[in-house]
Amino acid sequence: MTLFFETISVFAEANYNFPPSFIVNTVVCLTMYRSIKHINFIRQQPCCISGQEDVQACHIRVLSDAGISLKPSDFVIPMSYEYHRMQHDIGEIRFYQKFGINPYDLSLYYAKISPCKKITMKHLDYLEERKKIYARLYQN
């Protein structure tokens, strides 16, 4: 998996612009990660934007392992109902840009401190790589 990302990095440095769908559809994804323990942990955290206590676990769909009618892995970030609704209404990328968020950076942080034992180094590496790709594609 690392070799693929290094190859993409070389092309990116040569000013090749890959559409996000190319990267998502080409990457060999890990097995879907599901964990009610991690989801419940996220629901106990404050909203990543407002600091509100009553939150929902917000799945990251951009650059994810999701598909049509398929929920992405349970690498999630905590959001209040209002911000979660806004994220769906205006679209993920616009939402994250509006608030200056790299969702994979936040998800990686929460995965590292989660009490869930199912999260492995491969999962953390996956999130780290996605964080870099997201930053290169969507953040200036």
C-alpha cells in the first residue's frame, strides 16, 4: 500500500492531477473497520467544531472505502447534530473547507486515543496516508 502512495506522490510532484475517484478506486483498501466500541467512544467526545457535548459519530465518505449504499468504515469524527446536518446539506468537501478541517487528521487523532483494541497499526497507517492525500487534493 505504501508503494502505491509513494507512486501517487511522485506523480503529484510532477503536476499530474488525479481525480479523487481515481485514488479511491485504485487503492486496495483494508477490510472494512466496524466497531461499536469506537463509535460509542466518539459519541462521548465533544463536537470537533463547537465543543458541544451531545454529538453524533460522523462517517467520512470523501476518499473512503464506501460505495453506493455502502457505509464507510467506522473511522468517524464527533459532530453535533446541527453541524452533522450541515455537512450533509452542503457536501463534505465544502463543509470541511469552510471550517478548515482535514477529517482524516481528526479521525487519526481519535483512533489513536480510542479504547478499541481492533484498531491496528495498518489502520493508523491508512488514516495517515488518507490525511496526506486529502491535504494535497483539498487544502491549500
